Amino acid sequence: MIGALITDFVRMPYRQFFTLRTEIRQEMVRLANVPVPDASWKVPTYSEETLEKMLRPIREAQTALRTLGARMKAFAETESIAANIVRHRNYDPLSAGHGLIGLSNSVAVHGPERAAHRASINKALRLPD
């Protein structure tokens, strides 16, 4: 009875890590082509309503990535036994969380910072590039 409780205490968070890892991969693939605003995206070239529609995917991407980053950081910081087990298997949940939050901040700009965050997430979660 106690052994089963201890097993569930570790097994459930461990399984949640891999579920979250899958969610992160899905979102990174889905959000890979979020349009980057350019200098012409302003009033009076576009109406405020049109600008809002154009910027909505970027804001949604930022929110989704930040949420996933917060969830991964929370796992790394609160599920110490499961986090140690996944670290032992060469995953780095804390780095992945930081990378997701960094990517959320740079998703609206193509460039080396955005690419570096994507690479750090892929490395930390052992995902293909």
C-alpha cells in the first residue's frame, strides 16, 4: 500500500513531464511560422482593428509559450524527485522553462536570439531541431 503511494508520488509527476514535453513540441511546431511584424504595421497604414487582428497570433504565441515555460519551471522547482530523475536521463526542465519564457519574449522578432531560445529548448528536452 505505502509502496504504491510512493510509486504514484513519483510516477505521476514523471509522466506529466513527458506529457508537457509533448505539448511543448506541438506548440513549437504550431507557432514556428508566426508572422513577425514589420515597420509598416502601424496606423495610418492599417486601422487599429486590422492591426489588432494582425498582432493577435503573436500575442497568442507569447501567451502559449510563457504558460508552457511557467509550467515547466514549476515542475523543475517543485517536483524535486521526478525532476532529478529526468535530469538523470539528460533532460533539463529548468533550462527548458527559461528557454520557453525567453522565446515568448523574442517570438515577434526573427534573429539569433529567437533561434538560440529554440535551440536551448530542443537541447533541454532532447527534441529534434
